[in-house]
Amino acid sequence: MNERFQAPQPLGFAPRLRILREQRRITPEALAKLAGLSEADIVLLEADRISPTLHHVQQLAQALQCPAGLLIGHLADYDEVADRIMNASKQLGHIAIALRAIRSGPLDRVDSNP
């Protein structure tokens, strides 16, 4: 019963690689050529049959035009990060407006009428 409430596990290298490749609409063969790897390597990496080496990660990141951290799970989705930054910026803007309103409230009026 507790299994139902467990947090989902983060995606590993294999599904991240496949998702990134499919998002770019390229075949395993095309990715292999772009990365300077064999098609067998791509297929085995996506099937999680072999572990990626640092060389694999670097070559695939360059071929997929993404940070290596995105492949290995150390970076969040850029859109999600951008949305969070924009929301935080909006909230800070609202706070700044409220602070200005407080500052220009009754104290300014008292100072302007000696």
C-alpha cells in the first residue's frame, strides 16, 4: 500500500537519451553519426544495456546540442527553470511595488506638511 505514495524515481541516462533524441526527431543512426559513435552504442545505451562513459556523454551532449548535465540528470528542464525564474521575478516586482506604496504612504504626507 505504501508503494502507491512513493515519489517517482528520476529518469536515468537511457530514457533521457532516448527522449532528447526523439525530441530532436533524429534516428539512432543519425545520432551515432553526429556523435562519432556506433549505432550499436546508441541502441545499447538507450536500452540501458551498457553504461555510458564520459566520452559517450560528452559526444552525445555535443551532438544533441545540450549540456552534459541534462543527459545525466543534473539539470532541470530549461523551460521549467525559466518559468520559475519568471514567476519569482514577478513576485519580487509585486513586493517592490508594495514597498514603494508603503514608503510613499502616510509618512511622506506628514513630512510634506510641516
